Amino acid sequence: MQLDVRLFARARDLAGADTVSVELADGATVSDLKTALASQHPALSPIVAHLHVAIGTDYAADATVLDASSQVTCFPPVSGG
């Protein structure tokens, strides 16, 4: 399946785009998505392990299974004051 992943903050800067496409096997999990992001978009490799992933409006655990209709958003942790 092909997913379009929306990126924010540093992830968007590293990818050079608001959205990237990722090819995944059917039944892939969020963990598989992170691995695919690092492989298919190497510029994101330094931060993939720290990305927060949301499906729709809810955070998703690494074991969450994705489907082709998933609306996926990724963003790095926010810090500062």
C-alpha cells in the first residue's frame, strides 16, 4: 500500500516537503512505517526514532496497524519554553 505522510517542524525541514509517500506492505505497523521512512527518505533517518505518529487525531503506538485509508501525520517532539 502507498501512504502519504504529512510532516511537521524538523521532519518537514529535513524532507524538504510537507508530505512524503511511503510504500508499505499490507498490515504494516507504525514501527514498519518508521523503518520505511528512514529507508525511503534517508534525510529523515536522524530523527525517525523520535517521531510522534498520529493517525487521524490520535497518537499511535508502534504496534498500531495501518491501512491504506490511514491519515498519517509525523512530527518530532517539541521542546522549549
